[in-house]
Amino acid sequence: MNTKTQRLATFVIELRAELGLNQEQLAQKLGISRPTVSRWEAADCMPGKPKLKQLAQLRGWDEEHFQVYLNTGQKPTEDPLENILSKLRSLPAASVVRVIQEGARVLALTHNSHSDSGAA
């Protein structure tokens, strides 16, 4: 049993509690058998990518955040700005420069539209 399977087990148990589902009901939602859900919760095995995607979606997480959680234990924040900053931190420098340039362009457009409306 490794840490990733343990995190998955915790995730599935918490997900069922949040949704008010038993193992059978979650299995039906995912198109799998109840024993499979039981094995996930016992940290006996990991689902394939399609089921991981479904699990993430049921909790409102994107696949990237779910993989980060499984690998590190870090849960995604509910703050949209923090999610953007987290993604920004993972980008290569050239991409960050591009984001900053686009942000500056948007700010200039916003500033100009406010200046134009005040001049009349």
C-alpha cells in the first residue's frame, strides 16, 4: 500500500460522505462494481485514468488538481485567484512573460475605456 492509494482511499470515503452515497450508489454512478469501490477505499488498488477523471469531476476538481492531491496530499483551494496563481507558478518563464503581457494589455484596455467614458 503506497501513499497515493491511501490518498485515493481517503478521497473516495470523503466523496461518498459529501454526496451521501453508499458504496453501491457510488459504484452505480461510476459504472463499476461495489467491490471495486471497496478495494479503492481499502487502498488495495488504483483506478484507471477515466475513473480518476470521473472521481475528480464528482468532487468538482479538475484532473490536474486531483493528480496533485494524489501525489502530494495538497488539496485544491476554493479561491479561484489562488488556483490561477498556482497554475502560473508551474509555468515556464516564457509563458509567465506572455501572461504578464496579456494582463498589461487587458489593464490598458480597461483603463482606456474608463478614461473615454469620463471624457464626455
